[in-house]
Amino acid sequence: MIVIVTYDVSTETAAGRKRLRRVAKICERTGQRVQKSVFECNINAMQYEELERQLLAEIDEQEDNLRLYRLTEPVELHIKEYGKFRAVDFDGPLIA
């Protein structure tokens, strides 16, 4: 499944800046960055639960915002891309 992760972490304090770095690192290990605080993740249900658990452990629900969007199949009907950036084809060859 394709999951879109978006977050907005308050960076007004040193603790907030640390949370932001930790949230970004979790997302970088799981998916690909498509915008500054937006990631696409091609994961299964178990990986989704782990990702959600890790992110919820990091954010401060009183100050931060986290959104997880699960795209339904077939994803080609739900994703349109315009402009310079092109996402990695998860099903294509690893070496071009």
C-alpha cells in the first residue's frame, strides 16, 4: 500500500527541533521525501503499524500535527504528478 505521511512539528523550542529531526529520520528510513514534510511510503500493513507507532511516540500531540493517508488501489487513479520532481517507481528496476 502507498501511505502519505505529512507532519508539522513545532520548532519554537530546542525540544521541538529535536522532535522534528527524529520524525524526519523515521520517515526517511521508511519512504521517500516528496516535499519538506511529506513522504511517500510503499509499505505493508505490519510496516504501517510500526511506522505509526514510532511517529506517535515522537510527536507532541499538544503542539504537533501528524497525518497518515492510505491510498487505495489502483494508486495510478489517485496520484497525478506535475513539475520537475518524479517519485521513485517502487515496482521498477532498482538500477537504471
